[in-house]
Amino acid sequence: MKHLGLSIILFFAVTIIRAQTVFIRSAKITFEKKINQKQQIAENDWMSDDAKDKMSKYRTSSWDYSFNDSSSIYKVKPKETLNDNNFFFIAGENTNEMYTDFSKKARVIRKPINGEDFILKDTIPHLQWKIMHDVRQIAGYECRKATTVINDSVTVVAFYTDEILLKGGPEGFTGLPGMILGLAIPRYNTTWFATKVEAKNVPILNIAPPAKGKRTDTEKDFKKMVDLYTRYDDKKNPRKIEAIKKELYTLIL
């Protein structure tokens, strides 16, 4: 009888815990993207040591990731400016944007190329993730660590929460059992971490793919974009189209 009573108590305890856990279906996440620019140029000798010393260590920007049950949109925050002392990097308006339709396993990318915006259609890349036991708190959520490899040898470290059911994340990284709130690519000296999750009383957001930009649906239109992208390439040693496509459709914006 005691065992039965204990079982009933445990059952109700688990039920209460589950009832208190709110799985987020729609929200806006703010990510801080941080690039260690001093580390990026440490090996380059075309910039003086004095100029390097005057640069700030990090180049930062803020990005919005809005999502609902089946889609998301990722873009730089309106009127976003880079931090001070970035004189080496000319910061114009950033029009990069990525829309993902998880139900159709497709995405649409708006990408600026030499001053013109282009609309590229793509499928969601499949990544082989390895889930670890490490956990950390990010923006108030407990996140589990996972790793994967891109571009054959580049290690990516991610932290995801299963309290947000959509299997999304910044910069097009997807495929974990929940939302990626932290991301690091050591070789690229870049990190992305959520600083705020606006989830309380948020309605189911209406999300649409980017529309402003030149289409690349036809072979002719795609060739025009490639010609513009490779305008300053060495014509005597042209790159293969596969390598160009890999750059254009890269996960990194």
C-alpha cells in the first residue's frame, strides 16, 4: 500500500513539473554576433602593428531571429551599427537575410553582392551533430552542448535548449533537438550568443521570405549573379562553379 501511495505522489509530482514547463512555439531571439578581428588579422603583415593596436578586439553586431511553429527569419537588427574602432572595415547597410521553411526543408537567402541584393533559393543543409553532456545557461535557458563539422574540417560548437521546440538557430544552423542559443566557430574567430528571448505573450508570428532583390530562378539570372560575384577574379585562373556555389550558399552570412 505504501508503494502504491508513493507511486501516486511521484505521478502527480511529474505531472506538475510537466505542467510548469512551457514549450515555446513563437518568439523573437536577439543574438550578439562577435568576431575577434584582431585574431583574424594576426597573421597578416599588410597592416601595420600601430594600426592593429588601434583596432578594437571585437567587431560586434546584433541580429533578430523570429520564428513560429514551422518557419523563421534571421536578419540584422534595424539601424544596426558596428562597435567603435572598426575603421578598417567599411560598415554599410547589412541586407543579409535568411528565411527557413522547416516544413518544406527549404530556405531563401537574400545576399548582397557588389552593391546589389540577390534572392537565392536553397534546401536546408543536413549536419551530423554529436550531442555532449556539457550544459550551460544562456539567456535564462539551460542548454546542452553539441558539435559538428562544416567545410570538411571546420569544427562548430553549439548549445541548444529543448524548451524551444523548433530545431533552428542563427546563421542557418539547424538539426538539433531544439533551438540553438549559443554558437562558436573557433577557426572563424566568431561566436553567436542569445542575449534575449522575447517569448511571453508573443502571438504566433507571421513570417515571410525576403522579397526585395534580383531573382536567380533561371539559369540566365543565376549566371548574371555569378558573373557579378566573380567580376574581380583572375580570369586566367577561374574558379570552379561548385566552389562558387559553396561560397554563395554558405551557412555563414
